[in-house]
Amino acid sequence: MTDMSRRLPAVLVLVLLAFMVLAPMAGLLNLGGLPGYEATDLRFWQSTYLRRVFFFSVWQASLSALLSVLPAILVARAFALQPDLPMRRVLLRLFALPLVVPAVVAVMAVVSVYGSDGWLPFGRSLYGLDGILIAHVFFNLPLAVRLLLPQWQAIPRHHWQLSEQLGMNSWQRWRFLEWPMLREALPGVLLLVFMLCLTSFAVVLTLGGGPRSTTLEVAIYQSLRFDFDPARAVVLALLQLGLCMLVAMATLKLQRLPEVEIADSAPAAPLSALHKAIDIALIVAATIYVGMPLLSVLIDALGGPVLSVLSGASLWRSIVNTLLIGLSAAVLAVSAGWFLLRYSASLAHAGHSRRARLVDLAGSIVYVVPPLVIGTGMFVLLSPHVDVLDWVFPIVISINALMGLPFVIRCLGPAMRQNHARYHHLCLSIALRGWYRFRYLEWPLLRRPLALAIALVTVLAMGDLGVIALFGSPASATLALLIYQQLGAYLIPQATVTAMVLLLLCLGVFALLERLIGGNRDAGY
Amino acid sequence: MLVIERLEFAYDVASAASMRFELEVADGEVLSLIGPSGSGKSTLLNLIAGFLPARSGRILIDEVAIEGFEVAERPVSIVFQQHNLFPHLDLYTNVALGVEPSLRLNGAQVETVREALARLGLEQLQRRKPGELSGGQRQRVALARALVRKRKILLLDEAFAALGPAMRAELIELVKELVCEQGMVGLLVSHQPRDALIASARTAFICDGQVTASATTAELLEQTELPELRNYLGSM
């Protein structure tokens, strides 16, 4: 039984989402209405440039997915089989860090370690496929580890005991216990990472972007901002849309992603000293790969022109813009997510699980229609009528909120569904509703996942260098855009200091929001 | 008195097959409902509580039909097997929510909560949280809340299933006392025939969505001519 107070706000959010996605799409499809459009523009479909961009997009995403997920299997297994490893929880928290590190900061970090003047020079230029792969692995290896690790923890303890009783060796345990569990999650994880790399913008923009290493996303941006060729941008956006839809459909078909929740329970399995040493070596190597770039960006920045950057007005203006966009997008995304999840939880509880799933999926529409495609559509739709640069904040905030919505659904969804299933009947029977239900039930039990959702969306929007690059101007620049502008002007030391400011701001805001909204982590119920 | 008249329900709205209940329970009586899993015992409680909408039929409490009432308006309290208490609130607050969800209690209401906690032997524990209690103590708190709500009908949906035999017997005795004291009507769903023997002079056997037998508990448990009941008791 779902009442109107749950259905109406959710339907309003769904209509708004449909408008935000469909209106720009209509703009894209109305190719003939574009300024300066000529029928010959469509010949671009057959150009070598388009084929090269398409091939590079798929190639870099495939390589990035394989290079991230295959080592992640080994590292996740090492973590799973070493439950008593000192600082294991700290290391796993470190592996969550790349999720909140802005892409442009990660690029700076990767360059400062593996660049020609870096701590561990890679030996070849990072500007091209090599750099893009290193940066994508930096982001996605830890994510894949955190997604795969629960698969080991889902293996029942009795199975481990049985394998021990049957005298299975490490290979046999892998074959009969671990691989069957892993096999279920692997296609979903691979496709998710593939999708993230396919739509990766900031990394390719800063480390690629040349004629040989441009992806569809970056090509859309270049067509709009540098070549002033909306028709070409539309063709590229439609191609990207088609590709993303294909991947999203495959992901949906194969997706069996576990919750990214690392439990403390661990398998009991006897291990040889050599096995243990290899596991520890794998964990240490992965930790260095993830941790060192972040450390290096901080150390390099402290040796740079800190005072002159901090005294610049542009930095402070960018900080204000960054916080404004981040916090506004988070409030929008969490509000929309809350109403959707309230409705989907009540649908699921009433036995309409298919409809509940559709409502949740609608909130993740941005996986199918990339933000840059939406941005391009908005650009095309609005540019004949208004100066889009005047609309930068509403556009960037709303698209970032849309990008944050899947995270809200993932963070809050399970807790809200559980709360509803456990307490809805009780609340009905004692007439606990409205404000009192929120105050005595939902706020205390949901404030932690709510805090995580708000903190995540805030820092993701703060660090975004996608939509803001399309619409931003020096006056509306965020820190991420400022770093990109500084890199473009070869002000590398200044960019490093700005990257440090953005990194510290993101980490600080994340910790502050989690603490302020989520309350004391140790207060167990 | 609780009277259930031709109360029909189907999980699948389009389905012709439906559950159909007829029942009468007197004031001060605890009627036990036994039957196989999926037979409709909990469905009947959910229909009385208003969690599920009946297709047709009547639910009369002291001759007032309540099937059109909202859940909170029904003179019904329910105790589930688990998740009866909010884990982040202390016992006092969990019980007080049953009196007034705003928790703005006047002196008399505070006294009511205190008395209920004392009646259930929980006065020393009122500032504890549910996580610090045993399973039996948690169900006592749920009963205390049912007590302060002063509702005519008390539904117990396998409320004591997770407890050991001695604790179950103790709590069932307590329920009998409370129901008798307050002139309530109790309905106890249980999988254990032994619970029915302790709780009820009369027991109903539910199978395939209807009450197929109803008699004194001892007689019902002795009946061997009804094949469904024989199968059910045989599998215990």
C-alpha cells in the first residue's frame, strides 16, 4: 500500500528527470535547427577523424578496465585472505579515497609521480594513452578491489572449513570456492569500469586530447568550445549516447554488483608462509600505487608558490564557486533521491518490486545519458535564445545533481528499504508519521548513509571538470577549471598548489559533512 | 468481543482463489491460531491490523465495524517476532511512543508509561537501549507498549517464536494475565502446539486460508480425523 504523500513527490521528481534528459535530447535531434547547419555537415559521419575517435574511446576504456580489474582480483583476494593484516581497515579506507579525489587532481598527482620530472619517471611521455591508462587505473583499481572484496566475504564460513577438511590447496580453493563466487560479479564490475572510463572526461582532456588520443567526450567538448561546430558535437554526442546505451543495457543484464560495504568477517583458510608473503607484497604494491600520487601532490605543492597562489583573488572566487556548486548539487540530488527512494521502498514493501526497481533505475539515468551529452543538448537548446554563459550555475548545478543521484540511490537505498520493511507497519500501528516519523525513526537511523550521500555528491560536484568546462568562464570558474586553465597556460607550479587546495578542500568538506550530519561514528545502536 | 465475518482476501487481486475467515473471540480470551506455514495465520492478523485490505467481509470489535478504519485508528496493538523496538531509542521512549508519537507527555501519561514498565518488570531498565536487552526483555517492552496504548485487540504474530521454551511459557502467562486484567481480546499466532496449550482454552486451526477447525485446545490437538491437522501435528 503506497499513499499519495509518497507517490506525488516521486512522480514530480521523475517528470523533472525526464525533462532534464529528454529536452536536451530533443535539442540534439533537431539538427536542422542549429545555427550555421548545412546538410554537408552530416558527411562527418564517414570521416576518418570520427572513426579514430570512436576506436580510441573504446580501446582506452577496454584497456583501462582490464588493467584495473585483473590486478584488483589479486589485491582483493589478498585482502580477503589476510583478515589479520595490521592496518587492514586503514588501507581499505585509503582505497576509498580515489572516489573523492577530483580527476584533475589525480592527473596532477600521477604526473608528479610518473612524469619526466616525477619521483618515479615512467620513461615515456604521459600525455597520451599511457598517461590516460595510469590515471584510470589509479581511480578504478581501488574501486574494483572494494567491489570484489565482498564476494570473498560472501563465501560461507562452513565452505572454508569444508575445504580445509577436504585438504584443498590454494588452487583448488580458488577453483571450487572463490572463482564461482567471483564469476558472478566480474562481468558487472568490468562493464562498470569500462563505462566509467568510456565517459571519463577530465583525465582524457588533460592527459590526451591530441589528434591521436581523443575520446568522444573530449571531441564533443572541443567541437563546442574550440571549433564552434555544434553540428559535429551533436553527431559525436549521438554516437556517444548510442555506445553508452549499449554498455548500460549489457551492464543491466549482467550486473550483480555487491554493496560496497566491507565487513570485518573473513574467511578462515590455512595459508603457507610464501602465500602470505605474496599477498602482503600485492597489498603493499597496490597501496603505493594509490597512496604515493596523493602524497606527492601535497609535497610538490608545499614546495611551490603557495603564498602567491593563496593571495590570488581568482583562487578565492573559485573556492566560493566550487563550494556553491558542490553543496547546491548535493542538496538537490539528495532531495530528489530521498523522494524517489521513499516511493520505491514503499513499492517494494507492497510487493511491486519490478516497479520499485524501475524507480531506482530512473534515478541512475545519467549512466545511460552521459552528462556531457546532456550539457551539449542544453547548449544547443538554449544557445539560440540566451547567452548560456549567463546560465552557468543553474546548468552546472542541475547536471551535477543528476550525476550525483546514482550515488544517493546506492548509499541511501538499502538503508531506506530496510527501515521501511522493518518499521513501516509498526509506525502505522502507533500513528508515527510525518515530522515525528522523520525525527524519531528516519533521521536517527538514516543520518549516516544520508551524510555519506551528501558528502559524496558534494565532493564529486566540487571536483567535476566536465560540464563546467563546457559552460564555465573565468568569472564562474571552479577550482577544477582553474587548475585546467593554469595547466593550459603552463603554470604547472601554480596548478599543483591549486590542486592541493582542491584536494584538501574536498577531503575537509567530506569529513566535515560526514561528521556534522552523520554524527558520532562510534555511537552504535 | 471480536467477530470476523466472511472476511475475504487474495494476494493476487485478479485471482479467484482467496482466503476466507470466520471467527469469534470473547473479551478476556486469548485465542491461539495454529497451522502450517503459508496457511494464512499472519495474513489474518494483518487484515485485522489493517496492513492488508480485505476484499470483502466484516471485522467487528464490540459490534463496531472497523474494516474501513485507518491502521492507527483501529483499536489494535500488534507485537511482531522482531523489530518491535526502535534500536536507537531507550525503553522508556519506545514505550512512550505508544502513548503519544510527539513524545509530549503530560504527568498522567508519564505515570502510565512508568506503571506499564513496572508491571512488566522493566522499571530498572528504562534507560537501556534494545540492543542491551535479552530477547525476552525486548518482547516485554513491546508488551508494555501494547499495554499503554489501551487497545482492545492484542495481536501476537509469532511474537515469542525466537525465545526458549521457559521464557516463552513465562511471557505467554503474562499475556494471559494482561488480556484478562484489561478485558482485551488476544490472538496468538504460533507454530508450537505447546504454546496454544499454555495460552488458550480455545484454539483455531487455519489451513489454506480458512479456519478449518476450532475447539478447546486439548480437543483440537487430539483430533486425528482431519488429515491437514494430522499432517501438521505429525510434522511438529
